[in-house]
Amino acid sequence: MRTRNALSVLTACALTACALAAPLPSPAADEVSAGQVVDAIEAVFGVTPGERRNHTKGTCALGEFVGTKEAARYSRSALFSGDPVPVIARFSLSGGNPNAPDTARSARGMALEFKLPDGSVHHMTMLNAPMFGAAQPRTFLDLMVALKPDPATGKPDPDKVKAFRETHPDARALAEFVATHNPPVSFANSAYFGIHTFRFVDGSDRVTPVRWQFSPQDGEKRLGDDELKTAGPNFLEPALIERTASGPVRWDMLVSIGQPGDSENDPTVLWPADRETFKAGTLSITAAKPQKGAECEPINFDPLVMADGIAPTDDPILQFRSPAYAVSFSRRLGDK
């Protein structure tokens, strides 16, 4: 039986990880392919034909983004022109289980496609945690391998999970964050983080390293321990639909400026909290709907789809996400 019968184990670990210690594998051992990673995800969760291999359970939304003049000082991106930019959004749960309960201790996602005036698009793909659970693709692959269900029990082999914990310290920070923060009461009451370092590029080609988060104007609210027991498995989508029916849901895009010595290529390492931060714009979500047949369903939210004015770093996880998304997307199309 697949991992859906061992949900309590996997939702606690999938795409996060658990407390760890010991050195990372050598760089040569980190050389994995996108196909290997997608194969490993499928081995854990199975395949739901026609659906995403990861972040399978999700909700579509529509809205707009309006950038600020201060952001335009650092980036020439049309995102920060001050004019409304149409947005297609998708909110999701991590993992490949389309029936994952909304109370699962796992990451939530917010993916955005900005429709720029010149016809180009820009993607942002975020999590509701300030760090990722792997510094190298090998860690993520090894997690999926460790979580593959034992055919005899339908559950992960505890020895393999323990071995993963003991050999992958780069997974520690996200695991601890997920373990100590209950899931949100609503997609609207969660902050979402860009995870990676990006580069803002201004009109003179000046480059500024940045990290960003989208902070909810409705405030961050998490389920209490008692609410976790009674919330039910599918409250997030109807809550977002109901909330947008009463008016726009807004997040402020807050951008932190990196300083020399701040990590640019390791998404498991946070920047110091005292970094200069400014408001780069406001995202307004005005409608939400089930994803089947909706605007977000066919979009491959590749985070390296970027328009002029924002550029990626050499972060190996960021660079790996694009080919992994492409493999997943091609398989999803091939299912139909």
C-alpha cells in the first residue's frame, strides 16, 4: 500500500525533514538528476494521473499586484511600475497526496504568475516557512528514498528514516520549524517566503541581493492544538473562497537587502533579522476557486521563469527546481 495509508508519518517529514547531525555528502554524491527526484516522489506518493507530482492538492486564485517606488529604486522590473499587474495564484500543500489533510504538519505553498504589460510573465514560488529543508538536491532525493513505503507495512522503514536524520544536517532547520509551528487556519492567514536569495537589477545594471516574504494583512493565525483535532481534512479551500467573497485578501511583499557575508546559495541558512527591509508592493487576491479547470491548473510555476529586473543566484536548489518542475510537468501532460 502507498504512503497515503501512512499519512501521519509522511506529512510530518515529506518535503521537510527531521532533526539531524553529521557531515553532508561530498559534492560528487550530490549529483542527481531531475528524473531521479521525480521518480522518488512518485515512489513515495504514487501517481495521480494528470496531476502535479508535488504540491498536488491545491486551490486556484486570481488577483493583482501593485509595486512601490522604493522597489523601483532597486529593480527595473515592470512588477514595480506602480501599475496593477494581473496575477494567477495557486495555494497548495506539499507532497504528492491529493487527499492530504489540511491539518498536516507540512509546508504550504503560494505560487504566483505575474502577467506583465509586454506579454511576458514572471513566477514566484514560495513556502510558508522561512527556509528550505535541503542545501543540495541530494538531501531531497535521500529524504524521498528514506520515505518510500515498505511493501510489507505500507509505511517508511524506521531504520532508513533514522539513517537519513543522522546524515543530513541541512534538513534540520525546516524540520524544527514545522515541528514547532502549527498549520495555518487559512491560506489567507499565512506568510509565504521566497526561500532563496535573488538579485534585483536596476536601470544601471546595479545588482542587489534580496530575499522576500509576503506578509498577510489579515495577520498570521495558526490552529491551536485542540483545533488540529477537530478542523477536518478540507477546510483551507472553502475558507479562502469564502474570505475572497467578502473582499480582497492582501499580502505585503517585504524585501530584505543582503549584506556581504550573507548566504546567497544556501536556502537552509537565514539572514540576520536586522537586515534593512522595505515594502516592495501589495498582492491582492480577489477570487479563489477549485483548481480543476481553473486558470492555475495548467501552469508550471517554474521559479526560474523571470522577467527583466529580477535574476536568480547560483543556489543549487533554485537551479535544480526548474528541470525538476519540467520533468514533473511533462509527465503530467503525458498522463492525459
